[in-house]
Amino acid sequence: MDFPARAIGRVESGLTDPEAAPKQGREGAPAAWIAFEPDVLEGLDSIRPGDRVVLLTWLDRARRDVLSVHPRDDPSNPLTGVFSTRSADRPNPIGLHEVEVLARDGARLHVQPLEALDGTPVLDLKPVLGPA
Amino acid sequence: MDFPARAIGRVESGLTDPEAAPKQGREGAPAAWIAFEPDVLEGLDSIRPGDRVVLLTWLDRARRDVLSVHPRDDPSNPLTGVFSTRSADRPNPIGLHEVEVLARDGARLHVQPLEALDGTPVLDLKPVLGPA
């Protein structure tokens, strides 16, 4: 059974080369803009600079038929089930990115750090939950 | 543009009443089982009891046309854009649940705590990233 996820926005980033992009935001990823669809802007009304949010993306250049990988694309790492890795290749290629909101400009949010490639569809953002 | 997310498994839980379910796992949610589809089991090969994982679900009983809510369903809380809340009602009703793996029994994983309702489709699991 399929569930139709929709793009609520897109990443605008200088990262365009999958080979050169960092694997995780904390690994030197740059700031990027998220351009949102007009019909979801009301949902952003309470977002403020300084907010820490989890951005969910649909990694549209990933493979969905991969169940085991060598972590970090390093053949010397043993083959590992994808659900124990952050590989983009997996049955549902959803990316999780913890970012800080730097600024808002109309329908766009500036966030950092973000390792997602330019054009990546955005599915959701949620506040980071603090320690329990 | 839509992206077809697929159920890789389902939640098996004693939680069946949306009104009675905790809003977050840390709020007294019980342990639950996840029953996985046979064709994704290879992806679980490296999961071990004690692992901390982020479970992604499709909250199939949520409303997708809601952009503002009173947080925690409390009318005394001011109306807030859904992207600043963990409301299930949002354009893409994807739930994030940080859980500990307690055990594996064949195609099922026992995890806790999980506030998702019985039958909720599971989209993904990923390792929790440690502190940077």
C-alpha cells in the first residue's frame, strides 16, 4: 500500500554534485534555502530565527531497491542492513536533517547546516524535542 | 508532485483509541511490536537489542489539510503553525519516534516507548545519531 507524500517545498543549495556532498549536515555542510509552496505558508507562521527543527526530505536521487550497503560507501566497511545506517538508498528514501533556522524571506527559510542536494523535495519540518 | 511512500511494516500495539493514546513516546507510551514485510527483512540484519533508532511512521488517521493547531489540543494554547508543532495533522503526516529495540522475533521487532496506534504503517527506521 502506498501513501502519496507531497513536496511542500524544495531545497535551494550550492550542492549539486552527489559525489561531493557531505553525508551528514555536521560534516561541513553549508547553509541552504528552502522555498515553500504558497499553499503551506500558513504552517510556517510560528517559525522564528534560532529555532532548531528537523527537516524531512524525499531523497529523490536515491535507490529504493537497496537493503544492504557498505557504510559511508567504503568497501572496507562490512555489508550492513540499511536500517542500521543513514544511507540515502533504502525503501523509503526519507532524509532527516537537524538544522537551525537562520532567517525567513517571504516563502523561503534559510537554514544550516544542510547536506541535501539542490532541488531535493521537502516533506515536513518539526521542532526538535528537547531532552526528556 | 507526489512520492509514493510504501509501508515496510505495521505497528502492533495495545493502543487502539486515538483519544487515549499519549501524544509523545516519553509520556507513558508502552512497548509495541513492529511487524515487517518479508521483502525488507534483509535491511534489519544489523539491528540488535539495545539499539536506539528513529522510527518513521505514516500517521494514516491524521488530517492533511490542517496548517494551524492549538498545541496539545488545548484551546487555551494559541493557534500555532503546524510546522512549529508535533501535531499529527499536517500536509505529510509522518511521525518520528525515538525508540529502543528490546528484542527481535523473526520478522518482528519489539520496541519502546511507542505512542503510535495499532495498525499504523511504518516507513523507515534509522540509527539515532550521537552528539556531534
